[in-house]
Amino acid sequence: MVIFVIILGSIIGTSSYEYYQDHKKLPPVKTHTDITNRPMQSFTESLNTVAPSDISKYPNKSCTPLAANWVAQENDQRGIKMTVKDWKALNLEGAQGSALWLNKTSGNCGDTIDIHASLYGVSTDTFRTGNRTIEALRIGWYKGSGARQVWSSGPIALKERKIKYPRDATRMIETNWPTTLKVKIDSSWVPGFYLFITRSFDGTIENTAPFVLHSPLGSSKLMVMHSFITWNAYNTFGGRSAYLGSGATKTEMRNDRSRVVSLDRPIVGSGGFSIHRDGVSLVQFLEKQGINYDQFSDIDLDSWPSITKSYSGIVLGGHPEYFTRRIFETLISARNTGTNIAILGGNTGIWQMRMTESKIGANRRIIIYRTATEDPVTDLRQVSIKFADKRLNIPQTLLTGTLADGVHVYGNLKAVTIPKWLKIPTNATVNGISPDSEVERTVSTVASPPNVHVLFSGIMHYRDAPTVGLPPRPVSIAQAVWFTTPSGAAVFNAGVTTWSCDLIQTCAYSTVNEASRATMVSVTTQILNLWQTKAVGKTLTK
């Protein structure tokens, strides 16, 4: 649901290179009889949720053990030649000249990464000229440079690879590019969040592919889950995403969306936007603050729910919109055993989806039909519809305490009830919430926690004018909340998708003023420090 303009612009303008595909009429998506509605799961019932079993033994073949202050030590090293201004100007939404993707979203020291790269761009006069360099940049703070180069391929001559366009009803885009080169991760690589980049002969970063290198399990008290599934759902490479395809009208474009989204392709459009806003910004903030934390992908949590047992707190970034049922239950079960949750964003846990394999390996295709009568799978743990859909009726409130309440809205937040443990002024404000934000608010249903406390609240305004002829839109309210559970776990939910971005000046999409940023940084830093004590909710008072 993020930034229709970016999605539309990316599909139309990513490059004319996208559109010499053969536009054969694709078969319609078949439909079947509907699924029976179910009663809403109550919050009390969610307290009995247990973690799914791991799909295999976790491969804890880790990097070198980390020192107690390893994040601070790492960020004392020399970074690349970039500034805050450079990061704000960096365009991760396009792929002009070259593009790449990796065979893994995460891994460990000793693993080998396959890099699949191609020439790619608008102008045949420019994108074919000159060698490219592929680099691995570890994202951090590094005194403001924002990243450190850990590996470089040196100049290589890329070839132009074809894109395989859809021929079936799933409308999936998948490149099937051969491996360009392999990189083995050795002990010189420091755990963290990486961007593999293609860099042109003139130094321009042309495209990026994210990767998480795991720390030794339990190296820190906090773990961060990055939303690779959501980033790829928004990816428009090849002219289609899980939201839009081709067509003359918005309705036609939505109907032509991909029902299956492949990770075997570069990330552009709103996918690249989301990596910058929700991944890069959060990591740069955490490392600037010197907070120790271990990093994982959401696919890791789907594969190995048991990793959450090694941590006192789980941190989610700006826009974790898509979960498998296993991820949803893993987070709730972790909370049920005293693991604290900090959601530094909004629009969390909206869609249930599932994953399947590609030729590259497991968990490389994301299945998102969105409509129960279109999805050929009717298993309630697998069908790709909203968690809050009456056919499932397990709304996000079970985890977040709030429901989604507005898309593409902006406004200001005012303090409502500031607890004693959160040391900020009781009249604090957050002004200038971005018009690209998606927000959440509290509701009163059987699926809501019984003791949700509102920290900040504000009436939001819609970015876009209402559609002529449709009923007036409801008032949108954004709220940041916290609550505790019987296990002692504490949950904080910022309730605004741009919260992570606004924590750091390097975020290209930050819109709050510096006073508001200082308030958000204070709130977030205090929460992350407190959340390092398991079941910290037992010590928190109103």
C-alpha cells in the first residue's frame, strides 16, 4: 500500500527495456467457491499460541565471537566516501545501467553467495559502456559515512541478460540469470546488514541487493527482523509487482498484478524505496546509537522460530506488512514467553502469504493472491488473504494492539499519557509526519489487548483528494502505543510506517523537524535499552 505514485512511475518508467516483451494476453486467474468465515480469535486465546517447529537445525556456523561493545568498535572503522547529504540523494528505486540479485537473503560466515548481474538501463548508448564493479557494503554509521566496503569484485564486464516475462495466470516475473560470480564469506566479514551494489565506471551506484550476515546466535540481547518479504512484494522489476501490472486503468493494472512474486530478480521501485526507508535507516540509527543487536530476515524467522529464544527483545522496522502464518505465530509465541517486541513502524502483519521454491532454492517465490476465491490453496494456514479477513479472523491487534487506519496520510502527533518510565516531557509532540505514511490506531474488539496505553495520538490528513462519487473517507488517526502481557513481555508499537526513517538524518524520506526527531530518538533509545531485559513489562508502570 505504500506510495502508489512510486509504483506507477516505476512500472511506467523503470525503463523502456522492460517493454519489448511479447504482450500476449495472459490467461485469467481461475476462481473457486469461497471459504467459510471463522469467529475472531480473542487476545486471551492468542496467549496459548506456541512457536512452530524449526524446518531444520539452525546452521549456527557463525562468524568470530563478538566483543561486548562490538557495534561501537566496528563503527570506529573508516567508512566509504559518503555523507548524510549523499545518502539523502541516493536513489535505490531504479536500476540504471546494471542490476543484480543474490541467491540468499541471509547467511553465515563460511557461506558462498551467488551473484546474478546484468547490464540494464534506458539508454543503449550509455548502459552498455564501461565495466562495472560489484561491492559489498556493510551498512552502519561510521562517523556519518553510513557504510564500509568489505569486498569488491574489481572491474568486470557484464553482459546483458534477458528477462523472462509471464506466460501463465500467476503473472510472475523471474529472470533466471546465470551466476556472474561467487563470493565466499570469510572471517573478515562483520555480521550485519549489507547492500551488494553495482557501481558504474564513474562511481554511480546503479542497483542494490540486500543481505543479512548473522551474528553468532545470542551475541546481543536484541534481534532485528528485516522485512525481505514485504520489500519483494513491492518490487516492480520487469513491470509487475504484487500490486500492479500493465493496463490502461488502475483497475486493469491491479487485476494484472503478479500473484506470485519471485526473489530471483533485482529490486527496484517501491521495493528499493522500502529498503532505504525501513532497512538502511534503522540500521544506521542503531549503530549511531551504539546499540548491540543481531540481525535476521523475516524468512529466517519462518525457517527457524527457535532463534527468538536467544533474545530478550525483537525489533521490527518500518513496514513489516507481509507474514507467513509461521512468522505471525513465532512473534506472538515469543511475546507469550516474555520476549519484548518493539515495532518501529506501522502497517504490521496485514497479509498472510506463503512461500515456495524456485530453481535457485527454497523460499524464493512469494505467493500473494489476496482473494480467497482466486487462491488455489484453501488451507487456512496458507491461503493468501488478510489476517483480519473474516475467513481467518486473526487480526494484527493480537500482536500490535492496533489496526491499520490510514494510507498516504500526514499530520502531527501529541503526547497523550507519558508513563513514568519514559523520560520525556508530558507535552511532547512529533510534527511533520510524512504524507506517504500508513498509520494505525487502537480499537476495542476481543482481539485487542486489555491494557493498551496510548503514548501519542493525532488526527491525520489524506495526501490525495477523495475520488469523485465515492463516500467520504473516515477520519484517520495515528497512535503510538505500549502494553504488557501476562508473561511480562512489553510491546511498543510506533503505529507509523515512517518512524524508523525519521530517526536518522540519512533517510531520504524523513520529513519531521529536528525537535520532533529528538523526541522520537529519545523514545526509541529508551525503549530499546529497556527491552533488553526479558519480561521488562513486569517493572513498567503507567
